[in-house]
Amino acid sequence: HEACFSLRVRSHSINQQAAWTKIRSVDILCIEHPTCLLFVSRSSDYGSTYTKLNDKVGSRTVLSYLYVCPTNKQKIMMLSDPEVESAVLISSDEGASFEKHPINFKILSLLFHPAQENWILAYSDDSKLYSSMDFGRKWQLVHDNVMPGRFYWAVMGLDSESDVVHIETRIAEGRAQYVRCRAPRCTEADRKYLFPGHVDTNSLVVQDEYVFTQVTRSGQASYFVSYMRESFRKMELPKYCLPKDMHIISTDEKQVFAAVQEWNQNNTYSLYISDSPGVYFTLSLENLRTSRGLAGNLLVDFYKVEGINGMYLANKLVDNHIKSFITYNKGQTWALLPAPAADVAGNNLHCILPFCSLHLHLEMSENPYTSGPITSKKSVPGIIVATGNIGTELSSTNLGMFITSDAGNSWRQIFEEEHKVWFLDNGGAMLAVLQAATPIRHLRISLDEGKKWDRHSFSLAPLYVDGVLMEPESDNHIITFFGHFGHRSEWQLIKINYKGLFSRRCMDGDYQTWHLHNKGELCVMGEKQIYMKRRPGNRCMLAQDYSRIYSSEPCVCTAYDFECDYGWERQADGKCSPAFWFNPNGAAKSCSSSQSFLNSTGYRKVLSNNCKEVGRNVYSPKRQTCRPRPPRGLRLSTGHGELSAAVGSNVTFMVYLDNRTSIALDFGDGIKITYSNLSRTDDGIKHIYRTTGIYRVTASAENGQGSDSITLFLHITSPVERIYLSAPIVAVRGKEANLSVVVWPSHTRTLTFFWWFDNSSEPIITLEGSISYTFLTEGKNKVTVQVASGSTIMQDSKVITVKEFFRSLLLSFSPALDEHNPDIPEWREDIGRVVSGVPEEQLLVALYPGLPSTAELFILPDERSSSEHKRGSEEALETVRTLICGKLSCGLLVKTADMFNHIFLAPLVDSNSIHSGSAMLMLVTVVSVGLAAFFIYKFKRAVHTTDMTHEHEGSSMNIYSCCKYGRSFKV
């Protein structure tokens, strides 16, 4: 609504004369709206009087949500608006008083412990899970990167400790891990990763005795289950069922009902039923109708009837028509619903099976304050009230209300229009309210299972009914309507006490018995059951704890007390035969743990069926001696599912096999271990790799019947600390230039190299640290290399000058100069002064790291010379090189920091030969000595000026003095 409304409360009582008395009216503000604040009022007399709770929490506190502890209704928690302040307000006396406690995170949802009233899990807006063990006073972080809604408290009696938390944590896009730990001490050392490897995100389900998860590889999903907190096993569907999607519908009575969308289905799902461990599934009903809820969640037209064991309703697509079916033996057999003989007016309907039948809407209500289109209660076994229609298929038009009092064997129509129906007085009465788009002011109540409905007026003016509040399973006889007279009117709260409809408590003589049956067959789910219910018309109140079952007697088992086992199919004569794809002789499921096994006869008893076998056990499994079988189902993974690990760390390997046999595990580094008579490693096998590399890890199993093996490749890495890109500073256009990367510390086959040349948008990727590349354009070309090792990426860059041709000289220095090893670009200036008339731009100097010190002097063509004058430019370079050679041929004496050193002319190299040889030859020295020398031996600059003349082999040289950058360099 567009504005905040006040809510007026009126209280009335219902008696046989339908007299109404207005008690009082009070105003409260709207409960929740983006433009409204949450103002909460408290009533301790079912709405007759109210006290505003906002006065108890402070005038400046803005409230946003309210929670009631499910195990102790006296404990209430309210959340403040995080846009104003982050705090929780807690009460232990049903809201009579509150304590405020600040928090440093924003709560999106809360999960209360099923048994411990003070234990709460809180999910924050930044995907973190917190826990409180004192009802919100203090909070501790449990885990981060938690998937929304994928966290669960321990199931009492199953988990080892009551503070266990099951969590699905996101580790990458589409990938997650199943983590189990204890709250609040969920440290890395305390965490257990019970599933071997990654799981799909939003796939963890913890429900009753079961834990489910899903793994998708190569587009094909596999589903896994852990029963009674044992190791995970793959859920086995019939061979030709290729599932696209699976939803767990129910895990009641230690059995799994799953809706599976197969490869050939689009808008329907098939119902599959498992054995007790939830591993082997058989088909129960194909093509179930499905729809989507308001939040996009899947809704399956499958309904469990309360109060009757093994009774379900489902809507199935048959020849493009949706029809309703019923089962009395837990999905073993299904039948259409019989239509009533007459409509509500008594007119004969002439609806004959199978051409015409009754069809029901089975959706569950998503509004907790209204009833859905179908209702049943454990306290009233055999009674079902539902919205539906009569005809050849389910329809959304011409709807009426139908009821059965004998568990679906016969039906009656009670209304021609759709109504909302609730059970009152522990199931002894029913309340019906017309579901209409217009306001109403009447309700109907029945005390005789819907045969007669008394009409009562609950409001003087017609009311839009938004919901009804009640406690149906208690001795409280208060029902409360809430709604509004108009879209812009104040809200109304109407309290009704219907206790006046009853004159007394029910006595033994007020009850009668009825026999549960399936179309006349008294044995249902293996027993004959007689129920008690109140005689229609008796206006007495039912006791809350009276027994509904009068007697129960087991029946002798028949074929229909059993369902066909996995791999078997029901034939037309009712017998179960092996499917064409199934080999019954190879189905020894239990030989992994004993010397004998129970071999299926093709039948498995319907769970919770109580029939009794007499004489020969025709259907029960037969114990047989285990025959040797070849190994099968071998699986290998790491504990966390990762395929990389750091050198020196403990790597945990998980090995699984369907049957016990000898298993060998080869770690790929020369170490191999063997286990005998092993089927799985619960705690994993730990191993430490001492060096980096890619290791082939192989698990193999072998016995006298055969063998099996599986392999994974594990990357052992260590962090890269430094890299150095070795590249020639000058290259010839159109000729290959060799580039390489030196990595410290050294790695073996665990690195990926990304090479970026100039302005390229895509890198060249190699697994080796060297590459040959041909530059096609002259000028300065930037080369960048990135080295990736696990999550570590390091980068280095060099600028390469590309020319059509050049000349070069290798200079070798005396060992005395190694102490100072000048690695400075000013060398080209110094050399330029030696050769008069050569511009600095035509000289490039490269000093190679390592010992002994070596430099390369590159003589480049004048940039102003065109390609047409190439021959002349080459001759000019030769002239310059000859001049330099002449200056250096006699040897060069360098005095630096009072130390005399000799420079020797190395063999000449130019662009007419393969120039890359000089750089690559020097790289050998670099690698052999190590990068450390490059970083340690730096030129130590000192100011020292001297004049000298050096005579060498009878010739004299002019002395040039250069004092620049704080260094004296005398030639």
C-alpha cells in the first residue's frame, strides 16, 4: 500500500446464537513497508489490548525485523535498521522488556538451533556466517564466502556434537566446498572437508539423516548422498535416466523422494524413490506437473497426505492433459481419483473412470496466514479438503471445493466456489472463508466433516481478508482475522472466540470407528488400521491428546507390499523382472564389507510397510556368498579438490572403491604405497612433495578378477620471487630474435609465460621460458613477459631497438673491474667521446650480468638515412666500427677508483650474421652463475680525475677526460 495505516482491532465471540460483542478498538502502525518504520505492539490477551514495544527499545531506535525463537516463544529478537544503526534487541519475557546489543555487521537472515534456544546463526550481507551462543549478546565469525541459505545446524542424534554446523563455501565461480565444523570455533584446524573435491554452488542440502550435494563435469551432473553421516556415495538412477536437474522432495521415514528432470523433459519432472541409504533409486511416477513460486523456486505437484502412512497425491501429464493420481503404498501403484456422484446441489454428475475423474490443485500456500488449495491434518486422519474440478483434466476454471472423509476413496463437493479452509478444535471443526476479489463479512463453520455448514457474520461491513491467525493444535479457541475495508482504509483486526459452539468435552460415547481401506482392500501399507473420530453432529470439544488410531494388525505380505528393486521393472502380471540393461548377477552391493551379501530377488519392501512374511520368504533378499569381483568405481581426488599445492605442504589424497581389494597409490615422485583389502580412505592419505613440478598421481586396484586405475596430475609450485627478461637490446627487422626469462627460484614445468609484444591485445602463451620472435617494424618495440605460478604473477619488460642492419662489438673486461661492474646507460656517451663525430643516438651499450664482465657495443645506422642509401649507411657503419676497433685494438686501460683495469676487444659480431648468438651465448653465463651477481655487482661511482698516456705495442692514444655523474673515466 502507498501509505502507513492504522490497524483497528475488534474482538468478538461466536456462540450458537451467533451473537457479537465489540470489545474495544486500538490503533497500531503498519508492520513493514519501505517508506514506513516498523512499529510493533504487543498483546497478551489475543489482541484485545496492546502495548507499543517501541517505547521499550528507545525513541531513536528504528526496527526492521522481528524473530521469535521456535523452541521458546518467550524469547524474541528484533533487528534495528542497519541504515541507522546495527543492533539486535533481545527479550526473554515475550517482549515485556528488551536489551539492546550493537553488532558490526548487517544481518540478512537468522537460523535458530533446533534444540538449543540460545544458539543462532546469522548470515550477513557480505556472505559471512556468524554464530551466537547467548541469544545474540555476542557474535563470532564462523566462516566467510558462505553461499546464501546453504548453512545448517546439527541434526540432533546424528551429528557428533550439537554445535556442529554444515556450510557450503564458495571458492570460485560455480565451485564450492562442503565444510563441517563446530560453532563458534570454526578455525582451519577444526574444519573437516567431508566431500572429496569441489561441489556445485547452491547444491548442499542437509536434511534429516541425509546430506546431498552435486558435482557437474563436462556438462553432466552427478549427485552424491551421505547417509547417517557416513562417506558420500553416488546416487544411482536407472541407466538411461540422464538427469538435468534434481530436487529433494522428502526424506521422511529414512527414504528419499526426488523430483528428477530427465534429458527429454522440459516442463515436467519424474518422481524417483530411493532405498534407505538414498543411493539406489527406482521410478515411481513420470511427468509430474511443476511450476515456479514467487521467488523462482521449483514447485512440484506432489502432496503428502497428513495422518495416513504411505498416502500421496500427485498431478501427472498424460497425453497433454494434467490428471490427479493417488497412491496408498508410497508410490508403488497410482490410480485416478473418483469424482463425486453428485454436485453440491445433488445433481448427478455421470463422471466415469478413466474417462472422467476428479482433479485437485496441490500447490502449497506461500503465505503462512492463508491456507493453500489443499489441506489435511495429522489430527484428522482420512479428511482432505481441496480445490479442484471434475472432467478430463485439471483446470483453473469452474473450480469448486471437495472433501473426502475416507482417505480419498470417495469425494463430496461442498462449495461451488473456491474457499480457504482451516481445521479448528484439534481437527474437530472446519472454518471456511470465500476466496474472492471483493470484501466479505461471512464465514462458515462445520462440525460434521463438511456435510453441514453454519454461516456466521463476523463483520458489520464487508472486509478484505488478508489472513487468519490461529493455534489449531491447541485447546485455544481464538481465531483472528486481519484485513481492511478498502485499499486506502485503516486495517482491521477481528478476534473471534468460537468456544461457544461446543457444550462440553467429548466422552467415549461421542466417538465412532472407521476402517482405512484402498477401494475395499483393508490391508494398507501392510496392516489393517481402525481409526477413531467424533460422531458427526456431536457438539463436544476434542481433547488435544486423544488417540486417533483404535487398532492396528499386520497383514500377510503380497507383491504390492514390495516395490521393484533397482534395475528391476514391474511387468503386466505384477512381477518384477530385470531391466534389459541390468545384470542381476553383478549386483553384490554389500561385498565390500563382508564375505556374504543379501542378493535381491527383484523386490525391496516398501519402507514403513508393516506386512509380515509367513512361510517361504519369496520377496525378501537371499544371503549369498560373495564371489570375487574385479575392482570397480575407483575414484581419486585431493582432500580439498585442488589440483595444485605448495612445495613442502601436506597433500591429502582421497581414494574410494566400491568393493574391497588391494589398492596401490603412486605419488609420481618415486614413492609408492600399497593398501590391502581397502575400499575407501576416510581420513585421506597424506604426502609431502619436496620439489616443484607436475606429478602424475595414479591409484590402481587389482585382484584375481581384473584391475582398474585412475590418474590425476598434481601441480606442485612455490612462489616466484624474482624474474629477469633477457633480450637483445637491438634486433634485425624480419629476423628471429631469441628472448628468455630467468626465474628465481627455479621451477620445473609449473610456470606459464605470457608474452606481450608492443601493442598486441592478446599475449603469446608458452610453457617454456624462452621464445623466438620476428619484429616487423623498425623503431623501439616494448616486450613484456608475465610469469604465472599458481596465484602469483610477476612481470618484467624490456625495450628492443629494431633496425634493418647494425654493427656491434663485444667488449670483455679484466676481472679487476668486476668489483664495480658498471651497468649504466652513460657508457654510450663515454664511448661516443672516444669516437669523435659519432652521435650518441647511434651507440647502444649492453652490459651482461654475471662474471666475467662483458659488454656489447651496438653501432646503429643514422635515423636520418633512408633505405635507398642503405649501402652507403652500411659503409658508414663499417667506418665507425673500424675507427673504434682501431682505438681499441691496442687495448684500453681504464682507471676507476684508483684501480687499473684492462678492456679487451672481443670477436666482432654484426647484423650480416645471426646476431642473436652474442646475446644467447652470454645468457649461458648468466644462467650458470645466477641472477644474484646481477643484483650484487653494481658500479660504485667515485670522483677521481687523472691524466695519463698509455703506450701499447708501440702506438700512443690520445687521452680523453670525462667527468660526469660523479664518476671519473679516463681513456
